[in-house]
Amino acid sequence: MKKQVLLFSLMLLFSMAAGAQNVEVEINGIFYRLVSSSGQAQIISNPNKYSGKIDIPESVEYEDETYSVSSIGSAAFSDCSALYSVVIPNSVKMIGTNAFSGCYSLTSVTFPNSVTTISDRAFYGCTGLTSINIPNSVRQIHPSSFSGCDNLITIKVENDNTVYDSRDNCNAIIKTQTNTLISGCKNTIIPHSVTAIGEEAFLSCNSLTSITIPNSVTSIGKRAFYGCKNLTSITIPSSVISLGEYLFYNCENLTTIVVENNNIVYDSRDDCNAIINTQTNTLILGCKNSKIPNTVTTIGDGAFFGISSLTSIVFPYNVNQIGRSAFAGCRLENVVARNLNVYFYHSWKDHPHDTYGNNAFSYATINHAVLYIPIGTWSEAIYGGGYWYNFINIREMAMAQDEISYKSAYTLMNQNNFTYAVYDAVNDKVVMVSSRYRIDESNPNHCWQVVENDGRKFLYNIGAKKYANVAEDGTIKLQETPVSVSMNNQANGIQMGDDQQGQWNFVVNNNVSIDESITAVENPMTEQNFTQQYFSLDGKRISEPKKGVNILRFSNGKVKKVVVK
């Protein structure tokens, strides 16, 4: 018993002694963690936040002992929005993780020649900073140390630094030994001696609008352009043979991606605005303007991760696999699947709000997008082995294996008797436009009607309740004011024009035969106008909904899940 008491006493004394070594105090408005055993002081966070101009001293005194201020701790000045200037003394060797992150009013920081380490996201989001000067003493810089510094226009490493350089006045930080650009800004010009762009090199550089990658670069690290929201185009040179994941996450204005023709690993076939692994036919990176070529078989992991501006996607018949997080963070409005025999990861039942997780599609897409599938495949989609049944809105649509016909669905067409009709792709029929016919409330721009008044003809969009105009580039624009159109019959459809001499063609879909028995449809504006059928979860037809989950299918191809309590 005495031994146990003695042991407990010794442990208590040891604990008290250890605790005495670390003291947190405030001295002249700055908070420190003091370590008496080493005589070092570390700056820590201020509960009331630092503001104004801070001059950090080289040393502080506490209880008759002198402590050298050797480091700025993790998040010490984080989110100090009223802090505009910091002078770091010649005693500080390390700047910790997130030390100044979110200090968007910070316009000036001076690094002494004592600093050896600048840690992860040390100055992340310091949008007021315009220039950075890295002293000779620095031996370690994390790639994301200056990420999100939008106004940063000048980055310079002093000439005598043996680890990093800013060769050729490039306004970037380059690791000298490996020729890797690890941190850049909006004014960066990548030198021709650089062979690699490192991970997160331009992370959250929102002011970056364009960048030229020289033909010396062979690899680009993951997340290199992550969050560059104003980047509009990028060209991958023929020299690049390695690309990291999530390169263009949240690059919502990126519209053009081009891989040079003689690249032996990647390509952008068929002007697809995407990057494809040539050997495996896998689309690995895309943007909001990407079109998946017919030769692609796989959508890679994270291929469209975080491309929030992407609104629709068409999967060609040959696509048989969609990778994890391929469309995570995207809220698609339209998804066209020509082949339902496609594997993709999902965990919506277990993690329904896993928007940025491993799910191939985000929860928002599953809930809000319209999934278009081939006519006659509804049962396969709902009861087959795939996971397409998770989509809330499913529509059948006429589509051929060698052609995506949804682009001409609900299209004005020329019948043999030279009247005009609307093609109903959901029910695979042609309907006269003499009626007010609305086929798809979620895609109103696909349904048109010819309106005649005082001898003039107008093209009227039934769903959007607007008239058509033709822009200078020949595309159709909707507007409130009627625009007179002319119509000329062609061999394969109708050529139309407007008062501004613009013109466009509506082509007959040769895959569809005209149903002469249909002359009009009485304005079916709501789902109640369509025939309804109920099914149980095991696919059996039932006369009325039962307690629990039921499948309700409308004659227009739309499917809903109905819960009866």
C-alpha cells in the first residue's frame, strides 16, 4: 500500500513539473505559449482577435526569465479580419499551419532571414497581399502556403536561397533541385526549364484567367488548379505524361480543354473539351462544355468533381463504368443514359447527403435531374441490376444506338401534307401543333408551336411561353416580343428564318413514323392528364397503391415513388 501511495505521489509531482514548463500568457497584447525548459516562446491565438499593425518582439520576459520568440503557432492569427500589417522578428524560425489564414485585410508581411519553415495554408485566403519575398533562410514551403491570395501579383525568392528560386522573374516559387513549380499566382509565367507543376500549385487562385504550360512540363500534380474559378481555357502540351486528380475542381468557368495532338498518353478526341486516357479510353478530366465521345468506355474517378456549372451530360452507348465522385458536387439538370448496363458507385441509402463523397452522382442530381432512358427500358432501369432506379425523375425517350435523338425531340417537323407537327419523343409519336401541347414541364424549350396572326407567322415556345428569335450566330433565343418568321420546305424538314435574316433548320427524325391518327391533344398541362399505373417494389402491377413504398408510372414516361402510410 505504501509503495502505491509513493508511486502516485511521484506521478503527481512529475505531472506538476511538466505542466509548469508550458505557460500561456498575454504580454503587451500578444498571447504566448512559454516553454521554460527550452526558453522558447510561441505566439498563439488571441480570444478577441488581433487587429491593426502587430510588431512581434524578438523576446519577452516573464517571471524574471527571458524567452526567445521562435515560432508563430497554428492558427495564431487565423481569421483576424482587422489585421493589416505584421512585422516578424529575426528570432522566428517557423510559421505554423493556418497561422494567418483568412486575414483578408493583411496587406503587408515582412519575413526575416531567420524563417526556415512556412507551413500548410499559412497565408491561405490573404486576399489583400500583393507581394511576397522569400528570404534565403527558408528551407521548407508547403505548396498551399499562399493559396487563395487573389491579389498576389509578385512572388520572389531571394537569389542566394539554395532550395527555392524564382528564375526568369516568373512570379512563382520553384524547387530548384527538381525544377518543380510549387506555388504560383495570377502573374506567373512558367519558365521553359520547369518540368513539373506541383500539387496545389495554383490552389484557389481565383484571379488566374489563363496560363501557358511549356512543352518542358511532364507532370501536373493533383489539385494544381483546384478552385481557379475564373480560369477559362487550358492546353495540355504533348510533353505531359502524368496528370493528378481533381485538377479542375470548382473551375466553373472553364470551357475549353485541349490536349496537343502528338501527346502519347492523353487526347481530346472529337473536340470533346475533356482529357481522355488514350490507351484505356477513360475520360479522366472534364469541364462544363465537355461532350463524351462515343469511343469512351469509362468516366474516371472525380472526372467532373465540383464542376457546379455543368448542367447536362449524355452518356454514349459504349460507356459501361462511371467512377467514384465522377459528378460529385454537380447539380445536373439532365442526364441521358443510352445504355443502362453501366456500373457506378452509390451509397445514397446509407449516406443520402454525401454530396462530395464517393457517390458517382451528387444527392442533388439524384433528386432533381431528369434521367432520360431508351424507350422500352423503364423496367430495366427500375428493377435491373444497376442503380439508375435511385433517380427520382425518369423519362423514356426515343434514341438510336448511333445517334442521340434527344436533341431533336419535341422538334418542329414537316409532314407529307406540309403541315407542322411536334415530335413527342416520350411516347414515340408525332402530334399536330394545332393544339397547345406541352410534353415536358422540366424541359419546356423543346416544345414549339407555329402561331399565325395578320398573315405573319411566329414560332412560339409553349413551355416557356416566349417567342423565338435568331441570334447572329444562328442559335435560337427566347424573348417576350413576337418575331416574324418565314418557312421554306426542304427535302428533309423545314428551313426557317426571321426578320433579321437569321435562319435555322428543323430536321425530320427519320427514326420515327408519323402517326396520322393523331390530330390534336387537348392541352395536357399536368400529370393528372396522363394515364397512371402503380407497381410494387418487386415490379408487380397493382390496381391501387398499398401501404409502404409504391412506384407510380405516368404514360409520359415519368416515374415517381409514392409512400402510403
